[in-house]
Amino acid sequence: MEVSSEKIFAQVSKNGFYDVEIDPRLDLFEEINKLKKEKNAVILAHYYQEPDIQDIADYIGDSLGLAQAAANTKADIIVFAGVHFMAETAKILNPNKKVLLPDLRAGCSLSDSCPPQLFKKFKDKHPDHIVISYINCSAGIKALSDIICTSGNAKQIVDSLPIDQKIIFAPDKNLGAYINKQSGRNMVLWNGACMVHEIFSLEKITRLKERHPNAKFIAHPECEEAVLGIADFIGSTTQLLKYTETNTSQEFIVATETGILHQMQQRCPNKTFIPAPPNNSCACNDCPHMKLNTLEKLYLCMKYEQPEILMDEELRLAAKKPIDKMLELSKQFGLIT
């Protein structure tokens, strides 16, 4: 049996929906679809979410696509199946809509690697630089930035600026280094990284490639330079997905979070997708933050409209300016997902 509304709300205020029991007889897919219609709610999900959440979502995408979807939605409630900075971005773009996140603990190691108070001091040391920040950062970092980018549009955004323009790139040093190499720039890089993409083992990937000589090795640009150096293709999550659809190879070794393999397998059921091995004992590479969201928590947060993302208006407005700039430039580049 489900617990009472009073107990639910008490639990949310204390620690979220982490220990609430749900009637096992409920068809959660059916119940969530009912709630979407009743509440005029939309579910936006990142490719790294568990398969059940991807299957119930109204839109599945990477950071650029999700930001565009959040900016254009007509829904009254946005349920963001992703991590905290993604839900924050949706709230920044939709101040009058209710934005929900199934698990408030779903953070981001990359975002956490760049505290706003420390980054402000770093920025102050380079007063003649503009700041381009990867969207995988907090609202506080966005508010200190001039332009936001994603892995799918970072190079185009950097290339759109005068060659003599000095740039700070934050928070991902690996993505920044990759864009430096691709663009011939010398951007100043903040020393941040994603725990998921830094853990891939070059040695294990090399051995895996030897066992699968016909497989294409594809990698996200948040990976370390040595891993990118042996990749057949480097791209954002959406670009990796499209590559597997259009390339004639029947096997792919994939160096990014394993959630994307669900979409790859759905779109290309006759192809084989192998997760690149990390430098640990696990057979796969999962983001522990992304995987905190579950179908059960998604149902509960929609039913009780908690936990909700709230934001100071001054911070929201400051963070919105560089996001708007990114969306404007993405339209100019034709980067509409």
C-alpha cells in the first residue's frame, strides 16, 4: 500500500523519495502516462538515464537538445530525468514553470569540480578573457560566464569568436584541450573533469580493440587525450548515436556512459555495441549520479510534484544570459536537434 500524502511530504522535506515504498501492483508506465496528461507535464530525459526512464520520456537527448527542448516546451510541469545542473537549466529558462528532479542527490562530478567562489578568483586573474563554460556546471558558474556551450557546439562557438580573443574554458579540461587542438586556440583551462569519462582504461580498450578488429572505437570528447588519440570518431552523445546509425560497421566500442547503448541498440538492433572498459573491476561505465533516478522516483515526484527546483531570481537572470547566447548561436549554426 502507498503511504499517506502527509508522510510523503514529510519524507520529501527530510531526504527526498529515497525510502518510500510503492504498491507493487501499480503499472508505473500507465500511471506516469496518466499523470502527464492530468498535469500537462513533460518528461525530459538524458541519454544516460536507465532504459525504463528513456522509454517513458517525451524527449531524450544530450545537453544541447535538452536545453532546446526545455526552452520550447508548452508544458506546465517539467520533469527532468537527469542531474541537478540540467534541471537548473530548465528552471533558468522557465521561471514560471514547475521543474521537478526525481532525486535531488543526482549531482555531477564535473559540476562539483568547479565551485563558483574559486572560479571567480580564477576569472579575476584573467580580466581580458571571456568565459565559455560547458553546460555541465552549476547556475553559479553559468552566471560568471559569457557563453555556455555543449560538447555538440563547443567548437563552432569557439570558432565564431575572433582568433585573438582570449578565452577561459571551464569546467572540463579534457573537452577544453580537445577544442584547443581542433581550433588551434590556446584557451586557459579550468582543471575540472568528469569522473565517468576519466576512468576509461587505455590499456583495456587497446586489448578490446585487438579482440574486435572490425569494431569502430568511438569516444566522447570529455575522455582523456590518450583515449581520444585512438578513437575512430569523437563526438557528443547525439553525434555518437548518429554515427552508429550511419556508419556501415557492425560493431562499436563506445567510450561514454553506458546509458546511450540503449538508444543505439534500439535504433540499430542488428549491430553490436560494447561499452569501453574503465580502469576498475566493473564491466561497464555508469554515472552513479545519473543512475540515482529510477522509474519509481519519477512516478512519485510527478504524483506529489516534489522535489522542486527553486532558484534566486537574480542568479537565474545572470545565468540565463550565456544560455540564451548559446541557443542563439546554435540556431545560427543550424544545430537544432
